[in-house]
Amino acid sequence: NINMEVELIAPIAMDEGLRFAIREGGRTVGAGVVEKIIE
């Protein structure tokens, strides 16, 4: 388990608790849950 802080390249609507996947080249390389919205 890790904590990450990311900056998105395009605006997107999201809420705390939202599940997300990180994909690269069509393969899922990571997944997680939004814990806290900073801005």
C-alpha cells in the first residue's frame, strides 16, 4: 500500500471514495481509491 499525490493533465470530476485504475498501453498497472481532494 502506498500514498500518492498526483496532478491530472486534464480536469475531471471526482469525489472522495471514487475508485480508479491506472492503465498503460491497454494494461492495468495500478488501481486505488481517492482518499482526499486537495484542491
